[in-house]
Amino acid sequence: MQALNKGIVTHRRAMLIVFLVVVVDLLGFGIVLPLLPVTGDDYVRALIPEGANAPRWSGVIVGLLMASFSAMQFVFAPIWGRLSDRIGRRPVLLVGLVGSVAFYTLFGIAASFPAESSATVALSLLFMARIGAGIAGATISTAQAVIADSTPPERRKQGMAIIGAAFGIAFTFGPLLGALALALAPGKREATSSTGYLAAGLSFLALILAFVLLPETRIRSVQTTERRGWINLSAWRTALTNGSVAPVILIFFLATLGFGGFETTLAMLLRDALQLNPNRSYLVFAYVGFVLMLTQGVLYRRLAGHLGEATFILMGILLMSLGVLSLAVLTLLADAEDVTLGLRLAILLLGLATAVVGFAFLTPSAQALISRRTPADRQGEILGVTQSSSALARILGPIFGLTLYKLTQPPLLPYVFGAGLLLAMLPLLPRIRRG
């Protein structure tokens, strides 16, 4: 009995600490991300002579800079997960946090170079910083494996919602901290650089928390004796040929693709449909994070005892589709003279809340279902494949979203495409229910 109680306490402490670690580390991500495209664009414009093709090349280079983070997560999430199955969750998370400290610091250094004289060096360092941060940040699948280790199967979805709540908190307060850093810094270059150093400081705090307080949670009694290579495509083959897991991974991928398509166009939509300046746009992004935090931290956990994962996935698909379609409506009303700014803002906030609640219902449910249908000795590996599929969607989502946004006026296509993609997942639900 004493050993059982000790195990329960250890698991609860592990879940609390991994929650805090993810929150603090992702705060840095939320601080840096809003400034990254603007900072990269400044350096690219200093490198490329003005001309007809300058905007096109600028967009390509900045797009590659943005995609490099998710590309590294796509490659490294299964590797970190597989390694954590072999040597434990704690050392993998610690290495990832050390990487976050180093590469956010490098971002701060890169952003301190003047564009007029050092654009090549600065842009090279920015690419290094984002590639390194993507590799380090790919350990989020290991954090999910800690949750899987620490929760029984019937409570797995509540556990996975903890990671979602951590994302919500980070994406609520990260932009606000970034805005504060901008306000306190003496100049534009110092302001941008200070956000990198602030993000590095927060990751260092997360590293200290994890080093001092995070216990090891890997279940040693089910440690695998199978030798798995670093780049092991069999992990993908195992996941995608598993009839009970593959449809859930596909839904997770398509939902993230649809969400990413509208997420990356949000800043332009705020500018074009509501004429909001960057400071007010920051508040809208913080609102999105707050809704995500409230949904997964409170609403989802209260409903989880009454609803199954497949029901949550159905609700998530429908709510996300409705929310994304409401943004299409907003684009139609943007130039209507008889529609007030207040009404357009109300449509925006309601649509965003609906889409985010749907996303917050779907993602932890899909992750929990995948975890429950995966053997204990492959939790890190298969959750890593899931995280890789999400990273791939976040590479492709901006490409689809931004391209479609520019094709028509009003820019309906990214939202119609996103909603259609989501609704196309409905035929998969009976198969998911059967397992």
C-alpha cells in the first residue's frame, strides 16, 4: 500500500512539473513567434535588390525560415520519443530544454545585428536558431509520454488536456510578455533582441525546474529489448498500418492542417477586415490562447468524465468547421458599408472561440486515443509519430493558407478549404469508434 501511494504521488508530481516545464518553455515560443516574420523580412529586404521579383523571393525565404522549425519537429519528434522509450523521459526533456536556452539566446544575438551591414550573418544565425529550436522543441512528444506514463488508460484524455492547457497559457501570456519587452526596450533592434533573451531566460527557468523536481516516469518493467535505429521508418509503418491508430493520426493531421491554414492568415485578416494595428492584433492572439487555456484546462476536463474520445472528436470537427466558416463570412462583410466595426469584431471573436474550442476538444482526444491503443514500450515512439504528423501539417498549412488567401478577393478560399477539409473527416468516425 505504501509503495502504491508513493507511486501515485510520484505520478502526480511528474504531471505537475511537466505541465510547468511546458508552460514556461512555450512562453518563449509565444514571445518570439509574432516577431519572427517581421525580423526575417527586414534582413531579407536588405539582401535582395528592389525589383519585380523582390517580394516573391522575400516571401519564399521568410516562408522557409518559418517552416524550418516545424520541419525539424517533423524529423526529430519520433527520434526523441524513441530515445525516451530507451533511456527515459527525464534526460530527453533536459537535453531539449538546454537546446531551447541555447537557440533562443542565438535568436537574441541574431536580432541584434544591423540589417544595413550584417544582414547575411544575421539571417544565417536566424535560420540556425529556428532549426535548433525546432529540434529542441520536438521533445513535446516526450512530455506527452510522461503524461501517458502517469495516467491510467481511462483518464488518458484528461491527462493529455494538461498539455493543451499549457499551450493555451503560453500562447496567452507569451505575446503579452513580448509586447511588454518591446515597450521597455529603447529601440527597435534592442526590442527584438530582448525578446530572444527573455525567451532563453524562461527556458532556463524550465530547465532548473525539470532538473530539480521532475522524476523519471518510464515504466522499466515494460522496457523494450528491441534495437531501434535513430532514423527508423518502421515507426511510421507501424503507426500507419495499425487499423486502430492510423485513422486517428490522419484526423489529427487533417485537423492541424485545417487549423494551421487559418491560423497563419489571421494577422492579415485582422489587418484587412478590421484594420487593426499590430498592438491590437497581439490582444487577439492572446484571446485565442486564453480560450484554448480555458477550454482544455477547465471545460474539457469537466466533460471528459462523461464523454468518450470519439464524441469529443465529432464535436471538435463540427465546431472547428463552423468557426472557420464564420471567418469566411467575415471576409465577405469586410467592405460592406452598412456593417459596423463592432459587428465584424463580434463575428471574429465568436468565430475564433468556436474554432479554438473545437480544436481543443479534438486534439487531446486524438492523442489520448492513440496513446491508449499503443503498447507501453512504444508510447514515446508512436506519440512522436503523431507529433511529427502535426509538424508536417504546420509546414503545409501556412503554404496552403497564405497561397489561397492571395488568390481571390475577398479572401474566402483558406477558410472554405479549411472547413471542407474538416468535414471530409466525418466518414472516418465510425471506423475510429470501432477501434
